[in-house]
Amino acid sequence: MPCSLAQSREVIDELLNDLEEKYQIHHNSIGDNHYQLKGSGIKGEIQLDHQELKISAQLNFMMMAFKPIIEKEIHRQLDKSFAHLS
């Protein structure tokens, strides 16, 4: 069963706070379902709607070497965070 938009927002808010604490990646909310992220060498956005979660990130040249690791960690954290909702 898919989770509600409110449940998704709670999960994303928790993940964003964790990113800020662990990696100093700061976030700003642009409305209820849109977030901007910025940290050392990375900036991006997260958008939620009733059917999907969109994540986009831009890495600076130095961070590009870590792209596969970053992508894998994003997927791992999302799987872990949303697993209890399904």
C-alpha cells in the first residue's frame, strides 16, 4: 500500500535533518512538498507529490568522484526510511 503524502513528508523531513547533522547539508523548504539542499560541493532539490519522489543533485568537480557512492547511499537511506510505511 502506498504511503500518504503526509507520511512521505515526515520521512523526508527526518532524512533532511539527518543529512544536516551528519554532513552539514542544509535545506530550505519551498512550500510543503519542495526542498532545496546545499552543502559543501553539492546542491539539489527534492520534490514530492502523491505518486513520486524526485531528487536532483549537482556535484562540483571534486565531488564527482563520489557520485556512485552518494547515489547508492541515497537509495539505501530511502529504502530503509520508507520500508516501514509499505
